[in-house]
Amino acid sequence: MSQTVLITDPIDPVGNQYLADQGVEVVELFDYDEATLKEHLKEAHGWIVRSGTTVTADLIDAAETLEVVGRAGVGVDNIDLDAATRQGVLVCNAPDGNTISTAEHACAMLQAMARTIPQANRSLRDGNWDKSEFAGAELHDKTLGIVGIGKVGCRVAERMGSYGMDVLGVDPIVSDEVANRYDVTLVSLDEMLERSAFITIHAPMNEETRGMISADELARCKDEVRIVNCARGGIVDEQDLLDALEEDEVAAAAVDVYSEEPPESDFLHELIARDDVVATPHIAATTGAAQAKVAQQVTKQVVSGLNGEPVDTPVNGMALEMAGKDEVQPYMKLADQLGQIVYQLTDERVQSLTVRCRGDVPNRYAEVLSVAALRGALNQWSDEPVNFISAPVMAEEIGLRFREERESGAGSYTALIEVVADLEDGSEYVVAGTLFNEDDLRLVRVDEYDLETTPEGEMLFYKNIDQPGMLASVGSLLSESNINIGALALGRKGRGEMALTALSVDDPIPDSVLDDIETLDGVESVRAVRVQ
């Protein structure tokens, strides 16, 4: 019987041609209601989507013959992965097709901004010939700061380094070894701001990076700094950028991404309209070559999946393999959460991760659990969804070593998972967790402290001198911001020594409240953590 692939968002024709060449029947459906879509899904073996289609559990349930869902692009947040895994449907994506196009666009924006090319073009078209108005900035021997040395950032470094620029990098997970391959010097954010004549953003959007370049950071920049953002809208606070441009603290900006798309707020329209801003409508990845690469990659993966052949970019491949093994599911979740926690609690760059699996079940699935912990850690910094296949690949790209260890004894527990982060300063940071009653996940160790709490949602960890009144002081600051405490756990070395408190709270804690807690007498450190 011939195989049928349903396409519900347009892809480059090269993808359709590849499917046809493989003997696959292609059905395109771009204008439909839910009933029509379900009817077509009943006979579909493969389904290719972009961001315009939401693949829900209800639709997957209706797809009686569905084997593979292919995402033409990177993000799979529009696909219910749990539902797909439950139904045995493989999900794959095309993560690499637009990397070069995005890097090239960032470099083009930087050069256009530096040499005021759009403004000069507009003036010439208006009949003017005023060369002195458009004296640009030279790139040679200037310092370029790159925030995020990932797939795009490293390619920008390669290209702009060829202009004779001195390239600095800010990235919490990339190793010096990897940075050196691209002639990038890793520095702190503060040092990069103070030294860079040009700054370009290539970081993921997460709680750590949202608004990371705002008024305070802009004030620390060199005079006449020029800033490019082709990553995610909101990493650079656009209102603060507008204010800095108006005050001549920033010489120029180039922007391809916005906190609202399309932009609607007055301040965004004002930013885009400025003569010292080069603006494009989120087109960094939009080239014919990029779209063709994405279509080629996703259709190849779908056909391989339908034929039972290995798939290069499976999103839920290992989860699909483990779906029928109920005993390991809660341990996979626990390992993922421990990876999330250790990366959010460490200040130093992590050089390597070791996952120690103790007890019967963790021992048997140590390889899977180590990748789960790695995935949880890397998802804190990547705007591309990290899965069981991509996590080891990403770790290799950034120079992060990871390994698993098996130990038979688990101390006083039936089973225990420890995630050990070896830090750049030579120290190590350990978090550990276990299960009670088969599916009750517990965090039982953080750094040197034994405690017991459920790792979930919004959490606050603070280290302080063990003295009366500390919890009351912290609780008072949280109460003033209407933040409720749901649970708490305390670990300490001894009376009057250092202690660690873990609080579960109902809402995210603002940075201002964290700052207030850190200034309390006796508090050594404080960190907000989000566990998913």
C-alpha cells in the first residue's frame, strides 16, 4: 500500500518533489476546518507542519494510521509530544536549515548599521547627494561582543573575525576550548559591555536572558556602542534601547526581532522609525536556500521514519523507546529536573556533568537517565527544544563533557540519582533526588546540604548563617510582594553554622525582591529556580 503524507503548512517545492520521487502520495491541505482535517488525518501516514498548525492530542487520536509528524523548522512547541509518544508517533524536526541564513543576516545588519547604508540609500533616492551625512564606522580593529556562542553566534564570530574584529563572547555553557576554535575570548557580561564597540545578540530567550540588556547594561556600554538583535525580541529591552538612542548613549541599533510581532506598541513604532535604527520584519531565517534546506531535511526525515530507517533528528525518539517502560518514567522526569536545578544554582561555568545512578532501576537505565539530566540542564539555555537526540550533540558542540556512573548502594534510599557539576573554579556542585512510593519525586540534597522537598514550579534557594529570625525576614519580604510560600525545607551543618533553605512559592519572584533578600544580614546567596 502506498504511503500518504499530509502537509498542512506550505513548504518549499523541493520537499514535495522529494516525497514524490520516493513514491509517497502528497496531500496539501492549507484551508480547512477541524472536521476536514480529521478526515484527512485518518488516511495519513506522515504529517508535515510548520508553526501555523497546532498538533493536538485530539488530532493525533483521530489519526488512525499516523506514524510520523515532521516539523519543518526547529521549534516543536506547537506539537503535543506527550500525546504523540503515547500513540507511538515519531516526531522529527529540521533544526539546521536556517543557521547560515540567520548568521549572514546578523552580519549584514551589523554592516548596514555601521555604514548607514539604508539611510544613505533613502537619501539618494530622495535626490540628495550628501556624503558627509553618512560617514560610517569602520569594523577593522574594533571589538565585537557576542552574547551567545551557539550555532549562530559562532558563525557570526567566524565571519566578523575575518574583518579584523576582536571578538569577545558571553556564554554560560560554552567551554574555552570551543570558543578558541572561533577566536572568541570568553568574558563576563560586564567586561563585554565595557569593551565592545559593537554588540550582537544570539542568546536564547529564557528567564535568565529576558531583558538582560536593559537600562543598567546600556549605561555601562562604551560611548557610541552599536547593538544588533537578530535573536529573540525582549532580550534587549526595547523601551530602554529607545531611551538610550534618544540620549545618544547608543549610536545605532539593528533589529530583526521584537517583543510584539508584528509590533503594535507606540514605543516599538517609534524605535523602528528612527534614522539611527535599521529594522527588518523577522526575516533573518527567510532565504530561499534556508527554506529549501528545511524542506529537504524534514521530508527526508519523514520518509526515513515511514520506512523504519534511522532518523537524524528525532525529537521524541528515546522517549518513544522508553514509553512502554513504566518503571523508568518517573526517574527520567527526576533526572531532567535535577539537571534543571543544578544549572540554575551554579554561578561558575559548568565544565562537565556526571550522573551517578544508585539502586536497581537507575542502574539499569543509567544511560537514559544521564541524557535526561543533560537535557534538563541544556534546556535552561537553549531556545531550541533540547531532546534526547540533540542533547549529546549540543554538549559536544559547546565542549561540555558528560558521563554516567553506576553504583549499587543508595544509602538509606532504595534508589538515588546524583547530578554532579564540575565547575570552572575546580569545585563541584551536587544535587540529588529520589522517589517515594514509585512516583513521588523528591529533592534530597543540594550542594553540601541534606533536605527534602518536591522539585516543582517556582522555587527559592538561599544560603544563610543559621540564626533566629531568618525565615521570618525572608517570609516578610515575600509577603510584601504578595508571594505565598507553599512548602519549605531546611538543611544545615550544625547550630550557628551555614544553612540552606528551599522554598516552593506560588508565583515568580521579582529580581527586586531577590535583591532585598540578598541584602538581609546573614544571607550569603540567593537564587530563584523554575522547575518544569
